Amino acid sequence: MSTTVWLKLLNFRALDHFDCEFGGVSLLAGANGTGKTSVLKALLFFRNYYLRGPDEALNALRPQSLRSFGANGDELVVMALRVGDVVWAIRMPTNPSGLIEGDLGERVSLRKGYTCMDWLVAPLGGGPVSVRSEDGEEPAALSRSRTVAVARQVRDRMEPEWIEPLHAAMEAVRVHDGYWFHEIRQASPVHPGHRSDYLAGNGTNLWSVLANWKSAPSAYGHRFEWVVQKMRDVFPEQFTDLEFPSGQASFIVPGRPNSAEGLPPALMAHGVITGLLHLTAVAGAPRGAIVGIDEVETHLHPQAIRGLLAAIRERADDQGLHVLVTTHSPVVMNTFRDEPERFFVMERKEDLQGRPNPLCVARRKPEAEPAVEQDEQPHREVAPDLSRVPPREKLEYQEYLQMLPGDLYDSLLIGAPRKHGD
């Protein structure tokens, strides 16, 4: 699978414009309301659109809140995703009230570099689906449907080999944008036959997943053992092991008078449960998967944050995962000090030349935006030149460059909220 994933969004939820290429473990940071969670929602939207169809994907996101408030008139909502050499773009027309209205447009294309080799197009406003290639254009034996994506029909009916990277990526998208801690801590007994293979977005099947992995270690690539070992490393004073007597999750904690007596999840610290959720999320992701985790620092001590991110990086490197995390934590940001190309700052500013470097930038909409028909090319200027970074707030140039990412954020030099009238 591709070493990076490219995502472009126009007029989607909180985002007027988003253009970013990420891989490995990458970070999104920025003020509240700049669209970090919207990026994760977009990944989930692509998955639902491909696997369940347009209507279910739209309903899951509530169509009335899909178009950004900054869009004008009947501007389109445009979403494009590139995995390997496959680019999938979805265009959604809206009415003046911002509601999705009319026939959706899809385009699936095979690209080599910046050259388009084959297209399959379902144009906006209706009309037949067609295939375009170097030899011309001809109708495709596919139909428009609000229950099945055109991209999925391409894979299932036409079976071109080149679309397989997109298919594999969509089946492997995992987005965790809010764990349901109340339900997780209640920990209902795990019943045979009701076990899961990977963590749900809200984490409520955590105990089923872990019990399943523990019962069949070879079948699941010893995922349970990996999670347990990392938990011991990150929480040495709070965690020794996890058992499932009578199907009930039970934590073995060091230092108890009777160490064989476990504690139920309801008595464990929120941070310990959070760490277990994060590790289970990445351990259950198949090779090459796209994983999103919102506000990865929630409930966690700084030392636990560093230990968990190190474990997540290790797993991502080993399995070729694309893990995109969001944060407001300077501690999380500082773990990216040696990987500035994977740190993306969400800011609502038109002049992007003043970004502190070395950080990559997730761009918002510039004054002159290319036409939506040109939306399938990644933005080429992702890493600004260090020489263009001016000193700010009376900082000397070198002092400015040497500040830790988290200090820049904490000092409101990057990712700062805008004051009224800015």
C-alpha cells in the first residue's frame, strides 16, 4: 500500500479548504473549531460512502451540517482522496441553504505522477457513467445509485487491478473520535460468539476484542501480547495483566496484597483505560490501514503520552499504518520535534509564509482558489522554506527556530485562536 495518503477537502464542515499528504504517525494541531475533527470525519465519510453507499454516509454526518459555513451560494462540497496511484473524488451539489441536493458526482482515476491514465466519471447533475482513457470515452456498464458508490461498482463489476489499493484502504479505515467511557467502564461480560476482531470507533467492544485476541494468539498475530507488554511499559505501577474470568474483564495490578485478585474496569484510572484503547486501536488495524485518533492526550499524564506515542509509532512502522492524531497538548507536539514534516498546523490565516518551521502546513483556502475541476492534484508546496520564516513577537530568528513545537503553540505563535476582527 502507498507510503502516504493525500486528502483534499473543499467546503466540508469546518473546513473551507484542506490539502494535506500524510503518512506514518502524523499530527494535526490548532485552535478549537479549525477543523481537526472534521478531517477525521472526512476519512470516516469516505469509508462509509464506499462500503455502505452515499445515503448512509450522508445520514451518518447529518447532511444539513455537511457544507462549511464559509461557503457561498450553491458552492459544491468537494472531497478527494489519493491512495497509491488511485484518486477518488466526490462532488456534492448544494442549494443556497447549504443542503446536499441533486445527483452527486464521482470520479475515479488512475494516475502515474501527475498524468491521468484512466478515468471513470459519474458527472454532476445526472447523465451516464463513462470511462475515459487515452483511446477516448465510452459508456460504462454501471448505474447511479444512492445506495452503492460508483467507485465500489467499479471494483465489484469491472474488476480493474489498479483500484485494489483504494478498496483495501477503505476497508481498513478506523476513526476514533470519542470513546464512550461510561459504557466501556461498565464492562459487560464477554459472551462467546459475540466477540470482535478490531476496535469500534467508540471503543465499546474493547473487552470483546481483547478477549478474542487472547483466546487465539496465533490467529491474531499475538496482538494481545503486544498490547499487554506496551501497557506494562507505559503504566508500570498500574498494570500487570488483563484476565477474563467468567468473561468479565479484570485488571491485575502490581502491589496489591493478593495480586491474583483483579480489579474491574470501573475501578481503573481513566488514563489506563485510554491507553488500553489507543493500543488496541492500532494493534487491530490491518497492514496499511488509515487510523484516526481525536485528542490523543485525553486523560493521560505527560509520561504516558510519550510512551503511548512511541508504541504507536513502533506499530505504525512495523505495519505500514497511516495514523493521524489530533491534539491541543504541547507534550504531544514536542514528540514531533524530530519529525516536523508530519506536524500539520491548522490556522485561519491567508498569508501562510509566516509559519514557524520546520513544520508542514495544512492549508486553508487562499484568496485565489483553483477551480474544483482541478482538485485532484496534491498541493506541491507542503514544506515551506526555512529562509522565508520571519521573526515574530520580537523573537530573534534563531531563538524562534529553536523553540519546541509545544512552546510555540503554548505561546500562541502557531495555531492560535483569532480575535474578533482579525
